[in-house]
Amino acid sequence: MCKNHITIMIISTIPDMFGEHYYFIKEVFPQLKNICNSHDIDLEYIDLFFSMSEEEFKTCRSIQKYFNSIDSDRTFYICFRGQKLGCVPTPADIDKMTLDEYPELVDYIGDTSFTELTVMHALHPFEKYDNGNAQSLPPVRHSFFYFRNDDYLNELSDSQKEIYTCGHCDDEFVQDLKLAMAKDLVFHDKHEFDKLKDNVSNINIRRYDGVWDNNLALSDVLDKYIEEYVEINDMSIEDLPDYYDKFPILNSKGCFNDFNSEGNPLKDIIIEDFVNELKLEFPQKFK
């Protein structure tokens, strides 16, 4: 891969983060792209979930796809987390090929959410095997974690809470506790990395709020997101799987249409964070 090429990807739960995905691709990415271009850096955006093929969905290869994509460019990593833990893979959700490549996964199947597994692999990578040979991978050099505050929850109906929280699961307290522990682990990792003399990984953490629109349909946000996504990646909508088949709740009303952090537009915060890390990654480009 070209030294001056960067691939950024968003990791999040779905579909409660459709608002953030659209906001990023509409308000943030174009500005980041222009900044990178002005410094002779090629910036590419890949949404891993929305680049999954039907075959990858059917053959339980999603975790392998995510891990491989992170491994291909361990420069930047962006994760949005809200009040949803996300699905927890079972043995039936992970194929043998994935376990052959990342055998340590077997210790976490059935107990750790999909999103949390990708966070773990970004910061403290699972050992990777290629034809029986183990590879030790470095942590992602520049990671960004944006944690959505929960003030909006009082505005949600019961059906909306099924989308934006852990919902009416068997043990809601346990699910909420696991989510809190997953977020706390990121803070712990940041503290540990910051203590290292030769820090190999910078972790940026922000909290943010969303502007809730109770009349905005998830399907409308998804449509706009896909339209933007296929355009910047020179794709066709026909290249993407049928997400309406995967998310029967898409006609639900209620979604975020704007975001802020400590009184500032979230887009400005993300761009500032990203540029600061770009300067560390490419000091010769920002003299």
C-alpha cells in the first residue's frame, strides 16, 4: 500500500448508529479528504458493514472481514458507541476459517459483542495465523472513540429503546454492565499506552450528544447514507446487499440528525482530532 494512502473505517453497532454514519460521510469525510489532498495524502473511507457481500454474510465471515480490514491498515480506527451492546457472536456465527486465522477468538465466543471484539483487535490484536505461522500484530497507531451520552433516552418510546439500547433482553442490567465495562476498557488502554515511553498507539476519547428527531425515519437516513457512500466509492447501489431485508425495523421513526461535543459541532471536534494525529503520522507533510 502507498505510504501516503490511508484507509479509515467506522466500527459501530447497527442500526442505532445510522445517524452517526450519515453525519460522518456527509459532514466530516469531505473536509478530511480535502485536508489530506492538500498535504498529498490519499484518504479512503470504507464502511465495513456496508461493504459486506451477501456471501460473507451467509458464510459467517463478518468477523474475519473486519479483522482482515483492520490488519490491512493499522493506521487509523474510528469507533462510535452508544447505549447498545450489540450482538454477541455464537459458535454458529463464526466459521472454521476465521478460527484458524484467529484461534484466540474461541475464548470469547458467546460472551463478547461483535463491536467489542473489533475494539480488542484494534488495541490489543489477537494473534494471527497464516499457514500455521503466528504473527504478532501492532496496535492501531491512531484510534478515535466517540461515546454518545444517554440524555436522549427519556425521549424514546419502548419500540425505539429496542433499537437504541439493549432492549428488553433477558438481563438488562448485565447487558448495561458489559457495555460500561467495554467503554471503561478503552479508558484503561489509553492510560496504559500513555504511560509507555515509546508510545505506539494514541487513543482519542470524546463524549458527544445527539440532536434527536422523533419524526425522522431510519429508512430515510439509511437511504441518504447509501447514496453518499456509493458515490464516494464509485459504486452502484446494486453492489450492496439488501439492508431492508436485514433490518425490518427501518420504517421506525426516531433518529439523530446532528451532533455536538461540549458545545461545539462534533464534526469540528473529529476533524481537529484527526488532523492532530495526521501531523504525528506525517510530520514531513505538515511542516
